[in-house]
Amino acid sequence: MFISNAYAQTAAAPSGAAGMMQFLPLVLMFVVLYFIMIRPQMKRQKEHRAMIDALAKGDEVVIGGGVIGRVAKMGDSVLHIEVAKDVEIQVQRSSVVQVLPKGTYK
């Protein structure tokens, strides 16, 4: 009597352009993520792989734990690094972080 009935309105169907505009921020975030994070990481991995492939006997290297040494022997996946006179350690090739200039390690 005192309260009138309220009826819900039907929702308007989204048009094709408005539907695509909802995905634009998601696509934009992915593009920014690709150029800021993914692409530089892939570049670093490629450079690291090239450095590891170019290793040769006698190169002076730094391995993952910060140990500096000279490559004494090389295998397919294992390097023997001489860290002191008559002291060699075996490490995986991928643990090499940096190749030092000749004459750095004495």
C-alpha cells in the first residue's frame, strides 16, 4: 500500500569495442612486463651461455661462491678449478659467474 514495487532493469549488452577496452589494461601490463623483466633476463641468459661455451683451459674465473681460480681441466659439464697450488675443485660449468682478465689471479 505505502511501498511501491521496484523492478530491476535489464543490463545493457556490452558492445564489441567496450568489451575489448576491458582487456586493454591486461594486455598493456603484459607488454610492459615483457620489456622490463622477461626480455632483459633472456638477454642475460644468452650472454651467460655464450661465456660458458667460450671457456678454455687456463682462463681465470670466479665461481658462484666467490672463489677465484684458474681452469685446469675441462669436461662436458664439469670444470676442474685450481684455487691454490696443487689444490683443485670440481664445479659445474654453470656455476661460473665471471671470466676475469688474464693476469688477475696470481
